[in-house]
Amino acid sequence: MKTLIKSALDQVHAEETLKAKTAAFIQAQGAPSGNTVAFTPKKSRSMHKKLLAVACALLLVCGLGAGGALYYQHPVAYLSLDINPSIELGVNAFDRVVAVTSYNSDGDAVLSDLQLYRQSSADAVATLVQAAAQKGYVYSDGSTVISLTTETDQPALADTLQQSAAQAAQQSLLASGNTAVVYTAGVGLDLREEARTLGISPGKLNLIQKLQQLDPSIATESYQNARVTEIMKQIITLNKEAKTNGKELPGLQGIENAIAQLEQNAEKEANSGTTENKEQNQQKETNEVAGETTNGNGAKTKAGSNSDAASSSSAQNGTGNRDAAPAEPQQNGGKQQNAPANSMEAPKDAPTQNTDDTGEADTAEPANTGATSSAQSGGGQGQPDTAGNGAGGQNKK
């Protein structure tokens, strides 16, 4: 029996003193007292099973009270969201957010009213996208790229995180009626450490390093406060120039797809504005033929009144709200939010993460339109990155 107890305890991670006390307790419960009773082999096996069950239950309770809390709070992977707000989420083995870091003042603004701890990674991403849109960081004309970058050396885990994060971002855009391009990529933990040293999010540093591969004279600080959209456009511009010299950077199809999607959104926005102007002009001509006075938008006005003041409709154009974009951040470095007290919470039906493999993170295909291609990750291994358009009805004007 001692051998069975020792074998069971060896499979449990706990302090040695705790194991010793548990083993002594179990042996004392099973030790003969007074008259010796002979057991048949069948009953003996049954007793052994009961004792093993007691040992496991005791150690489970004790372990959750001490080491379990530390295990719950330990991130096994990270996910950074970049628009211009740059925010990183630390995700534990139960897919719960246990760490939140802002890398610029825009990130501080998005996080100011949010509580993300103990949310699933997908719910946290959806919340962040919604908050960013409400604060004006997601332009209403579809000209925004939302970058989601996983940071782990486990490809299977990275793939799972990217799929759920991309889907959550697109669903959030759909629910709020916004349009944006969702781009996903994966980097290793070595690049994350480099990014933390520089005070920049790993997702943004991954893009800046692609710029530097095309133009080594580019300084990281020059694009540290730039929007993801601007960085990607510059990558495509430099890569087109490199093609003429036979020095094209491979693995950029995900970024090319993202920029192509932005151009499609811009074309739709322009066509939408043109259609509205045509309708207004047609209404104006109809009213004038009928002998009615109209204002510049084609709306009817009363005779003798000021047409501008009496207008019942306002002209709309095809532009977004770029002029209302928030000021560029001046604050560098990451700010870590402290986890709330008593943050230990046993998750229900928590997903199991696959952590068998090592290497660079895979990427996922977004739930909406988009394309997948092979790309170079920040860790130096081949990675697919993806770009998809998250659309939510008509664009806001």
C-alpha cells in the first residue's frame, strides 16, 4: 500500500512536507488497530482504490489553495491589439485574461473604463474593439486596420488564439455597424522581450521590423507612435520599389491583402457618396421642373425663406472622420494594470490549450472575407498572416 500511495503522490505537484503529511494520514487511517482482520485480495484492492481517491482529493484541495492560485495567474501566451492604441493581454491556460498592459496613451484611454480580468480572450478582444470604435480610433469609412498578434512559441496555441480573436473582432464590428480590416500574425516570445525593452507592443514592432528589412535606415522610434494602417502602407510602398531592384521582401501577402481591402473600402465609400449626390441632383431637377424652389441639397424650401435655414436635409459626402482622429500619443513604454484582489476563480468548462509543440505561432483565417498567405514572423520562422474585412452594415458618414 505504501508503494501505491507513494506512486500516486509522485504524480502530484505540491510541497514535499504536504505530501509527507498526507501520506502519513492515509497510512494511519489504513493501519490495523486492536484485533487484526484478514482481508481477501478483492477487498484489499477496493481499499487501495479508496485510499488513492482520498489522497488525490486532499492534495487537490490543498493544491488549489496554494499553488493553484499562482498557476491560474500565470500567462501561457500573449495577444496584442494594435490600431494606434496598443494593448497586450496575458492569457492563462484556461483562456482567461490575467494581465493587461497598455503601450501608449491611446491604449490608456481605451482601457480607462474597462475591466478585462478573468474574461475569455475572445470577449476581451470584442470589448477592446468596441471601446476603440466608441472613442474614435476606428474610422467610419473603413480605412482602419486592426492588428491582432499572438506571442507564444507554441504554434497550436497561437492558431487557436488567432482564430477566436479575429472572429471576436469581426463580430464586434458587425454589432456596432463599423467597418475595418482585421489582420492577424504571430511572433515568438523572443520578439516580445525585445519589444518590452523598447517600450513598444510586439505586434507593432513586428511590422516596423519588416519596414527596416526594406530600408535599414528607418529608426524604430520613427514609427513607434504611427497607426498600423500607416506602417502597412509604407511597407507596401517600399516593397514595390524593392521589386524593381529584385529585392522584394517575401511573405507580405497578408499585408498586401489588408491594403487591398482598404482600397476596396475606400472605393465603396466614394461610390456611396457619388450615388447620394446623384440622387440629390435628380431630386433638385424634378423640383425645379415642377416650379418648386430647392436648396443646394435638392430639398424643397418655402418661397421667400432662407434656403439654408429651412433645409430639412444635410449634404453627405463620402469621407470618414479622419479629421476627428485622436492626437498622436507621446507616452512610450508599457503600463501594467494590477490584477484585482482575490482574482483566483476556478473557470468553468475552460478550454484546454495545446502546448505540445514549440516554434513560431501559426495564424488563423478570419471568419469573414480575407486571404491567407505565408509570411515571415518576428521570430524568424515562416508564418501565415491573414487579413479580412470586418464589415457591419453601411459605413457611417
